[in-house]
Amino acid sequence: MCDVIEPRAKYQPISLGSPGEDISKKDLFAVGQRFKNLHGLRFQQIQEFLYPRQRVFLDLLPLLFHQNHPMLPGFVGTDAPAGIPDYHPNRATILLARKFSKSFSYN
């Protein structure tokens, strides 16, 4: 999913400045990386407590929101909104979807 660092890693301080001041690109990037690392760590911790079938569902869930396919669970209709911006399922997720529907193909 993403590179996860240790939960107690030491971080460099971020200077947010006073209200009305701009944040530097370096500090903004650091905030984004910390956010991704924290949620990646939480995702790993959640998966440790799930049963195998629950893990499969959790891995497949973003694809179900992204692709409104008639052969996948959760299909509502062709007019239903679907799609997650900048989401690209990996090969393992597409193979999981094909276990549910042999005719599934990701476009």
C-alpha cells in the first residue's frame, strides 16, 4: 500500500508560521507524508485483527467504489456515480475481483 515507518520514529519539527503566513513546500510535503504514514500504520493494524475473508473485502472495497460493474457486489445501475480520483487498483485487487466475477475486466 504505502511505505510505513515505525510508530515512534523521530520527526523533524514543522514550521507552520503564524496565521496568514504561507507554509513552505518542504513542510507541506512532510505533513502529507506523516498523514500517509499514520494511516498506513492504522491500516496494517486493522488488517492484523481481521479474518482472511474480511481482509479480502477490505482490499476489494476501494475497487467496488471506483468501478460500478454489473458483475461485482454493490452494483446499483449504470447511472450510479462511481469513481475515486487518482485511484488505480493493483494487480492483486483486480485478481480478487475476478474471483467474484470471471468476466470482470478493469478499464
